Amino acid sequence: MSPLAHHPAPAARAPHPGGPLRPLEIATLAHVGILLLFASWAFGGGAAWARQGIVAWGSLSVIILFLALRRRVRHGEGLRQPLLGLWPFAAFNALVLLSCLNPSFAPKAYAGQVLLAFTGAAHPHLPSTAHVATTQEHLRLFAAIYLTCFNLTLAIRRRQALRALLIVACGNAVLLSVFGTFQKLTATGLYFGLVPAPNARFFATFVYGNHWTAYLVLLLAAGTGLVFYAARRQSEGQFSASPVALGIVGLLLMAVTPTLAGSRAGTVLVLVVLGAGGGHALLRLRHRRQAHGESATLPLAGLAACLLLTVGGAAYLGQESLQERWRDTQGQWRAGLLGERWKLYADTCRLAAEQPAFGWGLGSYDKTLQLIRPRPLEANRQYEHSYVDAHSDWLQSLAEVGWTGTLLLVLCGLWPLLRSRALQFAGPLPGYLLGGCGLILLYAAVEFPFGNPAVTIAFWLTFFSALQYVRLSSRARSEK
């Protein structure tokens, strides 16, 4: 029976909660955790060598997948359901690999340079790509990340293991937040100035502040869910020494970083998460106090004060970045750069409309956009409005893999979600995990968070952790 199916198979019994983790569970947790830690500290996975490391380490997911499927066969659970859960992923891989057999651009020599020129695909009605090597590189990266995180739904048999993985991920985000805060206040480059920053708006180990905040939002939502989980098991009067207090401190340390990173959209996303968590906490605190016949005024006022203090502290620490971003926003309005962003979206839509079914090839956006916005060939040229990314992952996906590939990418997440119980029952922890994923999907309409490997890893890690957590919770209730 699939780990994403509606009902667990009778033969698949979860181990006793107090027993040790099985070797396959330990290997899976270590594999996923190391991948996330490596990517987050290796410039968010942005460097070429970091991407190669992610692919190399992530390729071990094939071995873990094989071992997990073999264990299912030994337990009499069958392979049909888990393999059905992977069909969108397999179909997307097949589509992209097919495009590599039908290139539409060819290298041409010009003035001593080798440039890509549009020659047209040999089979124009079939999937094609502008550059085979780039497409294969992007596919390997996506497949390594997706399969690594998908294995959580096959190998992990207890909720404690998933919570431990999320605690490590959130703890790492807190460490990066502290690291980035001190670095921002004392240095002008990455790793306290040891590495020159190619982007002025870097934060922690991430070259681009908006990528940092996308990563942060996912783990801030996960940390909020973990705090509410711990709060349900906390006794009255034990707040100061409880995991809840430590968790709240960690959340506050993370929450102040978007303003330091100078991310306008990231600040808004963090406020959404804090608003949801604060409102949830206020309601729960009020109900608990009223159930005991006590006044909730004082604790509610204290919680509200903490939230206001966090917002005020973030504004104080990030006042320089906020003022700079405000000046940038005013300048962009005057220069019409916001209108330029809409022109870019319009050009991306035009590019997608020319190859609506299968797109121009995975990872080909920067090359094929030149068909719409041709660049001059003069040496030492300066492009005022040239782009490598569409600043909208959704539109870029339509341009690169068309409606067919985009639909398959959506089904890579939607298909497991619909086959799980997450839409009927989530609970606080899975609910916040899925809520954070939803925020990033919305953010991807106006930015490119999935252009960063660390963000992609964090997204699929939290997503599949939520689905597996719901499934294991459902199994635990059915066995009572």
C-alpha cells in the first residue's frame, strides 16, 4: 500500500514508538538532512560546484528508493501504489529527456566565439531544447532533490523521526539567522568578508536576499508548527524551561532577518506567518485560560507585546536596509523599472506562446529570451534590461517546458497531496508546513525562489514531511 494512499495496509505496522530507528530510517534522515545543510551553507547551492555536490549526494536517493521498495515487498505491501505516486515525476523526466534528442539551437562560430543560434528543431511538433547540456544539468538537479525528499514518504515510519528532522532544519535556520545578522552588522561580504558578495543584497550564506527569505519562510512556518506541537504537551507553569520558550526565541531570531536582508516581499511573507501564528496562539491561550476560569487579559497582552517587540526590533536593526529599499522603490517608480518588470512578464508570455505545448527546453530561458530581446554582439557591451531569470517561476516554467511540462510539475506535488489525508486532516504541524509551501508557491508568481537549490530542498522536505506526518497520524489513530 502506498505511503500516500487513503488507508494503510494491514501488514504495514509501525514500529513501537519507543523502539530504535531502523537503519533505513536513519540513512534516509541523514541523507535528507545533510543535503539541506550542505546546500544552505554552500551559498544556498548557487555555486556551480555546490550544485554538482547536491546532484552527487542526491543521486544516492536511488539506492534508498530501491531499499525502501524492497522492504515493502518483503512486508507484503506491494509496489503498485508507491510507483503510481511517482508517475508525474517519471513523466516529467521522460518529457525532458525526449527534448534532449531534438535540439532547436546549434553552436555557430562568430568572430572567434562559439554562439548558440536558433536553427529550428528537426521535429518541431515534439519536445525540444535550446541547449542539451544545460537541460540535462537542470534535470539532474531537480531529480536528485525531489527523489531525496520523496523517500521520506517511503522510509520513515514514525512521527518522532520527522519532527527530529524538522528540528534540525529549523535549528540550522536559526544558526544561519544569527550568523547572517552579525555578518550584516560587521562585514561587507559573505563569510564575514572572506568571499566577495556578487550581489549587494546578500544575507548569511545566500547570495540573494530574496532567496534567503524564501528559505526562511518555509522553516519559520515549520518552526511555528513545532512550537504549537510542543505547547500541546507542555504543563502549566513550565514555560520558561520548556521547548516552547526556546522555540519562540528561535522564531524571533529568524523573523528579524528579512528586514536586514532588505527583502520587501520577504518581510511581508514573514509578517503573514507571524500573524497567523500569533493569532493562533492568542485564540488557544484565550480558550485555555477560559477553560480554567481564569482571565486571559494579562497573558494575551504579554504575547501581543512580544510580537510588537519583534516587529520593532526588526525595524530598528534593519532601518538602514529599509531606508535603502524605500529609496530604491521610489527610484524604480521614477525610472519605470516596475513597468520594465511587466514588460519582462509580457515578453516571457510571448516566448511561451511560441512553443505552448512543450516549451523551449528546461533551463533554456536566458538563451531563448534573446529571440524576443536580441542582444548586440559588440564586445564590452552593457545590457541595461537583460535577464537570466523571468522573475516569475510560473511564467518561466511555461516558457521552458510548456503547458505539458508545467502540468506535470504541478502534479509532482498535487498528485501526492490529493492521495493523502492532508486535505481532510492536517493538524497544527502539517498545517503550518503546507501553509509555508503555499506561501512560496504564491511568491513564485512574482519572483524565482525555485531558482535556488536550498529553497527547493526546503520546499520538498517540508511538503513530503507534512504528507507523511498526516499519514502516520492517521495510522496511529486507526490502531487505537
